[in-house]
Amino acid sequence: MTETVDDVHGAVKTVPTPWPDLTSLADLSFRHKVGIVAQRGSREAKVGRDVAVHAARAGIPVVLFTGYPPATRPASLFIDMTPAPTAAHINVSAERLISGRKPRLIVIERYERLSQDAPEPQWDDAPDDPGDDPASESWGDRLMWTVRDIRVEIPTLFTTVVDPVPDLARPLFKWLDVDHPAMVMTDVCKPILVVARTGPGVVEARLEVDPLEFRTGSLFTLEWAPLSTQMR
């Protein structure tokens, strides 16, 4: 199917989320890799599914990588439950057709489930070269390179969780291990939002990393009413 001018223009528009404040701050547009960190078990930890369903209901073709499919599945939503997708898998998913159209958003829940593609052998590889030993890299390094190998021109939303209540007063490196998935995000995603609910319809967000560097570390209060179970 040949894409129209409207299709191309639609690709550069910001993808809507269920919450206008989040839509503005995350700016899911063009090549942006956006990361969201929430507390495990919280309603905000389901943000990937919520955004995917909302965008698909708006008619935007979406690919959702998840281990927990949403209760509703709009026609514009493709769900991939591959346990450990690779960067190559993600790259191919950006070319699939959903109702005759290419995806405009990829959502990867618990992105730490990603696994590395097998490296292609090079003609000048020396056998038993210790510098090429995968064991010499940390788990966090391998995850970082896997995400960097995701080369798509549509926005990609990555989510992960932390066990304690997010400490929005301090940067992530002050309270998380260097190899934690949320820390790895800081090398591969801009922006990164760390979120924690502070009221029935309000979520506080720390902009951990942002393309506009002067905003990094800033706190924002977002109107973020919980979605009803029928809307998920």
C-alpha cells in the first residue's frame, strides 16, 4: 500500500496519550526514544499498555511488546508477546502492516526483557580475542547496546519499574545500581520520566533526562486520572 501525504505528516505529529500533560512532556514524535519509570505494582506501571490502547483507539497503528496483554484490543493495535525480543525483532516490527498501515508507535513494556542479537562474524575476527568476550560486558552494557541497535524512525516508548517508591528528590544514580534498567535508560532515552502518584488524579514526574538539558531534574505535576477498567 502506498503511503499518502497525510500518512507522512501523521508520522511527525505527537502521539496522544490518555493524559494531555503526559503527551506534552513525553513528546512521542518522530525518532524519540522515551522512557517512563514507575513503581512496581502501581497503576502507573501499566502506562505502556494504557498509551498503546489509547493511541490505537485514536486510529494510530501501534505495536505493543508486553507479557500482559490489555483487556481490550483495538483494530489498530498489534500485540507481540515474544518473551525476549531482540533489536532486529523490533526493527522488523516497524515495517509490519496493521490494517494496511505501518506502525506509528512502538511500546516496549519492561524493556529489560530485550535480548541481544547474535553478532555477525567479521572477516578479521581473531579467535579467542578477550576484547570480544561478551562476558567482559556488564548486563547493563548489553542492554544499552541492544536498545541502541533499535533503529526506527517512529517514536518508541520504553517502560520499566522500580521496587521502592520513586525518590523524586534525587537523581536515579543516587538511589539505584548502575546496571538497573532505569539507569540504563539514561544512556538511550530522551526524555526519561520518573513518576509517582501524589493524589487521586495527580502524578508527580521528575524529568530525569531531557533533550533540553536545562529541564533535566525538573519536577512536574501532571493531571493523571486513573483509567477505568473498561478503558484498559
